[in-house]
Amino acid sequence: TPITTMSIGEDPDDATCVGDKLVVVSEDTESLHYAYKEDILDGTETWVEVTTGFVASRGPRAISSADPRNTWIVGAGGYVYYTEDPTSGVEVQSAGATTAQDLNDVDAFNSQVVVAVGNSNAVIYTTNGGASWSSVTGPAVGVNLTVVSCRSEKEWWVGTANGRLYVTVDQGSHWTEISFPGNGSGEIKDMVWASNTVGFMAHKTSTPTGRILRTISGGNSWFVVPEGAGSIPANRSINALAVCHKEVNVLYAAGLASGGADGIIIKGSATYA
């Protein structure tokens, strides 16, 4: 669906469902854009842009929602925004005080525990719903962190711009690097958990080619999918992944098609023994 409140040359950076709405954020527009999911599915949606609360040159780059009343957005300069209702705008929770680095991803594990990562190894988190934010030393000094995905309140998975994957089980006090086929090159683009043991990761190789990897062991080992014969459609990058809660055998992925001009959407499904 075209986001009619954005102009040509203005790119969306991230999106998530917040209650009955799809909310898209864009650093280019320094705003959020929303439409109702039911209308999108019916092809009758009207997009609305909301700029209230966003700070100039501190535009949003990623969004995560714990529930319809608790949504966090992170952006340039280490800014963290919060909203109870995206249609009414956002408020600044942290004005770059915890880190001044651009933040690239955020994951709200619940309404209290939220983790964000960014450039130059930046990791910040809250355990009280954003009343206060703290920073910890990330897993890769000087490296841009691109992805964060929480498997529990203390277990955080982080991907990097140089294609490496790390995990902490103690809120960042210690980090362990996890190997996977092709690690150490390219870039980690996204990661999602479908259950406590099954997760998916999007990895962009240096070719560039987008790949999807799957774990059924809680992240201890990873396999390129499909695990049998065949391959996913040709593409340059898989940028976003989505799963339904506890549905371990259905995955949706989106990114840049092989021609470099169009988007691509993939649905993967299977039954695993």
C-alpha cells in the first residue's frame, strides 16, 4: 500500500502494529504515519501523519510496541520517544542523555523492559517503563549495532553492521558471540522470536544477497532456510521479519528485490518434525 502522507524520496524506516493500527516511522519526515489495519486489508485506508512531539533533526528510526498503550520509538541523536496513543503524538523520554549515538533498533519485551541499540556499540535500556534509562557497554567496540531482540527480560540478542551476532543473559554485563553460517561479513538486518526456542534472523551478505536463518534451539545453532531443497526468491536484502505469536512454522519477510528498484514480500511455511 502506498503511504500517501510521504513524498517520493521519503523512506519509511520501521513499522509495527499498535492495537488496530499500522504505525510507520520515518526519519526523513521526522514523524509517524498510521492507518487502520482493517482499512488496509480492504484497500480503503486513509493515512494520517503525526508530527506532534518529535524534535527536529532527531527523527525516528525504529519502533516497538509492548501493547496498545505502550509504544517506544527511537531515533537520531539517542532520542527515545514514548506514546500511549500514536494518533495524538509522542513525548520525549530521553533527549539523548543516555547516549548521543543514533539509535537503530528497539525492542519492548513488555511494558517495563525496553532495549535499544545504535551506532558505535550503543546499548541503552529501561526496566521501569522509561522512567529512567541506563547504558551498558555493547558487545562490539566501535561497531554499529543494527538489531536487538529480547527473548526474556535479561536475555538480549544483538546483531551488528559487520554481520556478527551476540547474546547477553544478564542485561549486558557479559556478552557471548554466536556463530552462524556466513557470520563475520555483511549485516544483520532483523531478528524475531516465534517461541522460546524458535527464532528467525535476516542476514544481508556482502554480495549483496538477503538470507533468512532459523534456530530451533533457542539460538544455539542456526540454519539457512529453506533447510531442504530449494531457495527463497532472489533478492538484494531481507530487511524485516514478522511472525505470529507461537506460530513457529509461518514467517513473513520483506526487503529489496533483486533488481534493486522494487520491494519483495515472502511468506514461508512448512511443517517440521
